[in-house]
Amino acid sequence: MNEAFLHFIWKFQKFTSELETTSGEQVSIYYQGTHNHDAGPDFSEARLKIGDLEWNGQVEIHLKSSDWHHHNHTDDPAYNTVVLHVVWADDRVILREDESTIPTVELKNCVDLELVSNYTKYLAQPSDILCHAHLSSVNDLTWISNLDRMLAHRLENKSKRILDFAKATNYDWEETAYRVLGRNFGFSLNSEAFQQLVENLPLKFISKHSSNLMQIEALVFGIGGFLEDPVDSYQEALKEEFDFLRQKYNLNDNLHRTHWKFGKMRPSNFPTVRMAQFSVIIFAHQKLFSLFNQVAHVNELKKELAIKPSAYWQEHYDFGKKIKKGSNALGASSFENLTINSVAPLIAAYSVYTDQPILMEKTIGLLEELPPEKNRYTNKWAALDRPAKSAFDSQAQITLYQDYCSKKNCLTCGIGNWIFNK
């Protein structure tokens, strides 16, 4: 038994008898309220009749009445508007701030015990995706609408993180895009080091050298800590350039090569290659955010970002180390990763910041144009005959597994609701 189950009971009115308060007053439910997943009472704007009086207000749900105090609601004015306390077991009288009693409904004698038993058995399954046996019978409308909700949830969370980046830059969206893209260029292993690099090297200094790729590389590799003890003439030239620019701009260069991870990755994924790719992109596009915000389709964006790095990095994967085949241009999978994890969240965050829903539609459109990601999360759904068809689907499936399946939050998931209502 948990509160999520009681939320489900209340939301879908799974009662076996008429409700009445612990003081004996009959309760009629005109509208159970809107389920609130954020801070505050569990259901808002409920419409009820308790005894002879009609009420509009909030409903709070707990396993026991005393949880009201355990959750510190007594001192929170947001809970003064609660008109009904719904509990599994009533073990204490609860008062509002003005010392009036909050009407309480006890559910333990009003719910089908078979439903309780089925829910308990459902949660006890050994599978990590508890609905696996039911997925084949879930209709497409239910599945797709649930993926829509999951993607909205994912974009909302990513937008919050982007807005934290933006706040740190005083909502300079070009600087924000530069930092977000920079962090993403570290991919999973080097994201923290890359984030420190872009924070130590603000875009305003890069912009002063917008016409000189070598100077941009000198700044990026220098701040990254890769110009000590040069091994060839190109690295020597970058070091000489960086030593001058570091003094000129009083730059913080506390990163060192040892902060970066090279192990267990192909040379094309080395942080040195990623820095070269990042350098040429910011050389070609000083207004990154404007670029992301203006492109309408994935192919347009791909054309803008598919730029070969400088001649040196077309032939090397590290200083003094040549590759067999030249290029080191941004690969398809890397482009897709950057679009999913940088471009789309940036546009989504800007949509929230400026209250422009059309930009959120653009974000969704970009994800629908991209092929699905293949990872351990999407593989789980594919094995259950629910393969992702686009990045829209794969992003939704990742959230579905991480935030719902793995945490057994089945009753806050559309699929779980469908199964138990069925």
C-alpha cells in the first residue's frame, strides 16, 4: 500500500460503498479535482458536498491521518484550503490553522480488497517493466498519448536545466547556447570538463577572434589544458598564441590534460577531436542560438554543422598523432546526439521563457525528423514489440523507463492507469 495507490482510488473513484466522513457526514463528489504532481495538496479545485454544505477546494491524501503532521503541512498555509482529508486509516484528528477540524474520509472499508491484492502482486513481479504482459493489448491511442506525455515531461525537465544555464548568463541566449553545446560536446565521459572549459572561456572572448580559426583553437585547447610541452610545430604555434591571449584577457586556465578521459573510446571520440570540431563550429557560427532558432528542418541544421575541422585536425586525432584516413568531421550519430540533447532542449527552454508554444512545436518536429536512439532503454521496449520510430519516441521511452518503470510509478503512468482501470 502506498499513496500512489490511494491517489488512483480517488482519481478514478474506485469505491465499493458511499463515502462518509469519520464524523458520519455523507460525502458526494461532483468533481474529484485535478491531480497535482507538484508541491501543494494532491488534488486541486475539487467540488464536493459534505453533509448539507457544498465545498470547492483542495483534497489531501495520506496513508494515515497523522502523516499530515509528519509531512509538515500544519505550518504550510497552502494546506489551509484543504476541504477534505482522504486517508487509508484515521488515527488522529487534523485541524486547520484556525483550529477548525478538517473533514476526513477513511478508505480502508470502502475499497475492494481484491484490487488491493492485485496491485500488491503487480508490484511484486520480478520484471523491471511490470506492464510487460499487458503491452500487447494496449491500444495504439493509449500508447501514443502516453509517449506524448512522457516527452512533455522530459522536455519540461530539460528546459528547467537550460533555464538554470540561462539565468547564470543573465539570459544571454547566445552565451547559453555556447555553454550548453560545449557541455554536450563532452558527451557522457567529458561533459563536466567541457562545461568547465566553456565557463572559463566566455563567448565574448571567442567573438573577438571570429575571423581566425587558429586563435579560437588556441583559446579552446589552451583553456582545456592541452598546450603544455608541445610535441610539434602546430601545438607550439597554438601555445604561443594562447600565452599572449591568456595574459591579455586574464583567463582562468586551471584545467589540465589529466582532467580529460581518453580510455575505452575510439580516436574519433577523443576530447581533442571534439575540441577541434567545437572550435570550427563556433568559428563558422558566432550566433549559435540564432542558428538553432532559425533552422526549420534537421537537414538544414546538419548542413550547417557538418563542417570539417582545420587542416591539422583532419589529419590528427591528438597532437603529434596522425590518423590513417583524414576528415574528423562531425559524424551522423554525434550530430543526432547534439540535436537531441542541446538544440531541442534550448529551443524548448526558450519557448518556455518567451511563452511561445510554436517553438515547442518546432522542438517536437525536430525530434520527429531524427532517427530513434538505440540504447539499453529503447532496446527494452523494442524487445516488447514497442520499437521507437523516431527520436520523439526514444526520448519518451527513456523517460518512461527511468522515471516510471524503474521506480514502479505505475499508477502515475497512462499505461498503468489503463491496466488497472481495465
